[in-house]
Amino acid sequence: MRVVSLYRYPVKGLSPERLDSVRLERGAYFPGDRLYAIENGPSGFDPADPRHQPKIKFLMLMRNETLARLRTRYDEATQTLSVDGEGSSVTADLSQPQGRLALEAFIRRVLPRELRGPPKVLTAPDGFRFTDSRRGYVSVINLASVQAVADMMGRPVDPLRFRGNVMVEGLEPWAELDLVGAELGSASGLRLKVTKRIERCAATNVDPATGERDMEIPKTLMRRLGHVDCGIYAEIVAGGELRPGELLEIRPEAQASLLLAGGTMPF
């Protein structure tokens, strides 16, 4: 399979940033991804003892489609986030209390009817990220599966609805779902172990450009395929660089192991 594009989502629920390249480190999360989340009322999150929280405790596209109309830019070096949309804007240094307060005030202005309580910007401690899954280190989206969804819907489907880190081509539709347990490798020495299929929620129903809730993707997947899965999560078992145009190949020993376990290989 070939890497088509790379994305990170610095703030959970807000817009993606396309990357020219990325360095993935063993045992780590996708760099710069889900570094922050915005509480929708108190979540009980304790940065001194960080534990995975249900996404419903944070602002998220599944319920807060206004977020899709906000455009963000994140400067990793200065930890500064700029947000524009809904007739307002803010530039906030998220490393500082004043900056986090500025972003919270912006959220109160643009989402007044969607808040269950005071919004609060949370920063992920080292070794933790605000991913939907406890093991959501790197998410991989098969563009052929996205096209299959579009065929089901009878209209184009933006791959960004699936909010993945790595978009790939060269697989048959849904072939990625058979890769659980396999290892993928690149020429740089990067190795990814596929850990699970990604179950899709109503966030995919929201157009990432307009914020309109204009599709029923999980319901359609369940009706047509008997599941709501699209994409896979992987853990980084050996570090390396990744760029658009590079190949991710199934490691031979992992392929043999998967076949012995009764899996099916799409290549």
C-alpha cells in the first residue's frame, strides 16, 4: 500500500493539519495528535493520573458539528493555536493559563447552545493523548474503503470525515480490516503492528468543510455490511520516517503468522 497523505489533529474535535513528513517513535502516539481536548463541563480528568475518558465528556463532532466550521492552525514550537470561524477568531498560547482562558472564552462565544457546563482546555500529560480509543496510537484509512462508502451513499465522501492520521491507497475496499495482527513496515525501518479495527460513530455524518450533518454513514455500514468499521489502529513497534508516496508493506514474518492463524491476506 502507498501513503497518500498524513494528518494530525492537535485539538480533539477541531480541524486537521496536513503534514509533509512525520517521524514516528516506538511506543509513542502520532506526533502532535490529540494533544488537547476541551471539556464540555467537568469530565473528571486528572492530569496527575491520566485515564482514558469517553469522548462524550469533551467537545466532539459526534454531537457538536459546529466544530467542523472552525479552522485551526497550530504552531508546535510555541504551542500557539489560532482558530477562525463563526464570525470570531482567537490566537492562544496553550502553554499559558491566559491562552487557555482565551480559547475557552472563544468556545463560549461560538458554541453557546452546545455547552453542558464551562468549557475547559485540557493538555495531555506526557505519554497520554485524547484519542477515542485507549490504543489509538496511529490510525490508518484505506481510501478504497472510503470510495466504497461513497458508492453506498451515492455521493462523494471526504476521507477527512474519518479523521485518520495516515491515508493509504493500493488495497482492495475493506482489505485493511483483515490486517489486525499483522505488521506493516517502510523502507525507513518503521514498523506498525495493526491492533484493531476502528468502529465508526456519528462524527462521520458531519461534512468536515460545512459542518452539515448530511449523511448516515454508520447506519449505512451496518445495514450493508453488518458492521460499522472503517480503518485500523496500529501501534509503533519500531520508529521511522513516513512521507506521502512511501510504501507500507506487510512484513513477511507477520504475513506468515497471520495466515497460520487463519487470517486472510488481500495481496
